[in-house]
Amino acid sequence: MKRYMQHLIRGAEIRTEQFMNKQDRDPASIQYGGIRGAIWEAKPTIYALTAAVAVYLNPDSRFYGNPQLCEAMDLALDFVGRTQREDGSFDYPSCNFKSAPDTAFCFKRLYAAWRLIKKRGRAEDAGLAVIEKKYLAIMHRALEAICTGGFHTPNHRWGIAAALLQGADLFAGEQEFAARLKARAGQYLAEGIDGDEDGEYAERSTGNYNAVVNNAMMAMYQVTGDESFLGYVKRNLSMMLTYIDPDDTIFTQNSTRQDKGKKEYPDKYFYQYLYMCSREENPVFDGAAHKIIKDNMDRGDLAPDCLHIIMANEEMENHEFTHYGFLETYRKFYPHSGVLRVKKEGYSYTAIRGKSAFLFFQAGETRTYFKIGESYCDVRNFIPSEIQETEDGCILKGQAKGWYYLPFETAPDTSDWWAMDHTKREKLISSHLDLTVTVKELSDGLELSVKTEGLDRLPLRFETCIPAGAVLENSHFWMKAAAGEGMILREGELKIHCGNENLTLGPGFGEHEFQGHYSGEELNTDGYTVYCNAYTPAEKTIYLKIF
């Protein structure tokens, strides 16, 4: 870790510079002492303060013992205290007010900064002693709100429970208060932690909330000594290694949260892998932690915001890496979440149950994905309800039905359509369509076979979605793919050049020209769509290969 500590310190220094440059110094402003923002909010200031405390206490930082920084931190904590509600809560003012979970997330950073002050602070530093007292007062008030408040999402529970257990430990001398905090944490924990045996949490948020939950589990372990909390972390971090694509970014398309589809490097997981491999020998986690921080530095990105965590854990700071890299290949089927993740030499792919974009293929930095348009009654796209792993791929199945309302058997009480209880109507099922997609792995790509049974004459659309800007060519044309546009590949193969990757798609088929037009159609506005179209019953095979 020694070679990377300066990188982490520099990252914290940059965050500290930004904090000091953006600090509101107008005594007449409601944001006086805090970071100037579009709205009055404490959280950005609280988060910035952890980095500021870390560099103030680090002898290798140019901010070490800096009196201007000490004064800025003191002023910022006054702002944080004024921003607290009368009940001790903080707002997330873009949507949540008097929010226990957001107060818990603030508490996480307040506690981390206070913990570092206690560990690394100098007794003769009078200014820091004042800051420590302000941290304690703010945290005590915050815990009252966290203890009595509620939550919205699954991860909120563990952020709250972690804060309550940390608070109970911090204020153990106030026995009645600590007992209330522990009891409330116990209520949350009694619900059972939503991590399955594969390491998946309920929100499936590989790009964000998995790391949030892991952090909470680590915090609860540190104050309770209960190793079971770390079991969830270990399983999730193991799972996460099978969600790393060939370009070293995280696959996020299965997330139920706002990180879905976002390109994310695993930087926020760095300290978690480091923490786990610093506790016990784990070559896989060691290699992952090493690769994350080295690659982050080599890219010239801002270092992960975790200096305060590492400075509070000597084992992490003194850890010596002995490995480097993510998993070269993997194959992992997650039956609970309905996901198959496969990484082979040259490419990776993901098959997903319950999503209209049911198959993703990635070579290098180039990602394509597949959908099948049905436009059948109220169904716009094939959405597999079943996924079955095979020896060399998987099978996805789904069924759609054509239905029509029938008249009420008994006249309704109103003629107002919107006031009628349409759940009491009988439905006529006039037809059905069963669709099966078989995915087979090849050395250089994938074979996809589509077969339908049931309704005939339905204009099916097999959609290959590719990045805008790719170059498309065959023996008859050359063109650049424009965002939001598409073409029908009637026959033959299509060469796709994107970045350093060269793919071939085909053979095409174009039995009709329908590309969908009803409300609810999922339009590929960010990329380009290649259509292969057929009428049902259909039995077609298409290939996507690297060349």
C-alpha cells in the first residue's frame, strides 16, 4: 500500500481544496460555513470534512496541522449543527426531509471523522479538541432522529442499523440511551439481512448500493465482533468479481436502482477488498484491490475517497500487495436473481430473466445488447420469465397472451370509464405466443436461436442494439451508425467496427418492415438498432462474432 498512499492523500487534498474554495464565507448566508450549493444541504459538507480531517492528521500531507484548515473545519461544523432539524435529523432536500436514512449516511461520515480524531489527534491541538466536541454533539442529536425515524429502501435499514450500533458503542456511558439505540437496531436486524447465498443484495445495485450495504456490514462487525456480518461482505465481493466486464467496468444492467446502465469502475469497492484481504490471506481479493487502485492511478482519476478509513486501520495501511488482476474467466449462474454471467477469452456476456434487454455481449469496450419486439396486445417486447443454464450457454423462455375485455355480467354502478372496477371484468384469451431463445457460446462469439410457437402472422423483430458512432459495412455499403436510427438487415452479414473491436452480425432476414410504433415501445435513442424481422411461426438463428 505504501506506493499508493500518496495517491490517496493527493485525492483527499484535492477534495479538501474544493471544500475550502467552495466554503461559503458570507455570514449573512444560510449556507455560511458550508459548501455553497444550489440548495441548503449539510451532506456534501459532512462528506468533505472526512477528507479534510484525514489530511489535517496525516504528516505526509501539506495540510498537516494547517491552522487555516482547522478554522475552516470548525466553521463547517457550525454550519452542520445549524442545518440539523430540531429532532436531530438532516434533510436530503432534493426529495427527503427529516430523513433517518440520510441522517444515518451523514452519521457514517461524522463517526469516521471523529474516530480518526481520537486515533490520530494530538493532545496539544486545542482547535481539534473543540472540533471533536462539536462532532460528538452533532452525532448525539442525529442518533435521536435515526432511532425514531423510518426508511424507504432495503439498504436504508442497514445504514440505520450500523449508525445505531456505532452510536450505542460511542455513547455506552449513557446506558439508557445506548440501550434504546441497540434495541432499535435489533428491530431492523430481526427482519433478516437481504443477502443471499450468492452474495446478491435485494437491490442488485452493483454500481452503488452493494458497496453501501457492505460498508454497513463492516461497521456492524467492527462494533459487535460478529463475524457473520463479514460473511455478507465476503460473499458480495466474491460475486462482484463476476460482474466485471473485459473493459474492467461493472455490469450494472440488472440493478433495480439509478445506477442501472451506468458505466462504473469498481473504485468504491477498493477499500472493501483491501479491508478483507488485510484481515486474512485472500489472493483473489488482494489482486482485485491492487488492480482497482493501480488502474485508478494509471487512468489519472481522482483517488477513491477512503483515506480516512485506511488511516484508522493499520492493517490496511501496512498491507503489502502480492497479486494483481481480476478473474481472467468465469461462469456463474445466479438462479435467485435470474442472471448468467460468463467471461471467456475475448468477450463476456450476460443473460437476464425478467428484462426486455435480455442479453448483453461485450468485447473490449464495445457492448451490444439484444431485444425482441413483439407488439402483441399490451406486450411490447419479449421478456423471459424463465432462464435455464446449459453446458455452453442458456435457454430463455417467455409467453405472451392476447386478451380482450368482455362486458360486465352485471351493469356497473357508473358510466364513468375511469371509475369502473375493471378487475371485475372477465377477459377473453384469444391467442398466445411462446418464444424460446437458445444462447450458445462459440470461441469467437455467440449463436442465438429463436423459436416461436402459437400465434401466427405476428411481425417479430429481432433487435441488435449497437453503440452510436460505430461503422457498419458489407459488400454493398459503408456508413456510420447514428443515435436513434436503425436499419433492417434483409440478408447476409454486417460488419461492425467500434473502437478497437470488429464484430460480424448475421445472417440477416427481413420478411417485413415493421419496427414498432405504439406507445410504450422502448426506443434505442442512445444507440443504433439493427433489425432482423420475421413473421411467426419463426425459427431463426443469428450469430454475433468477433473477427
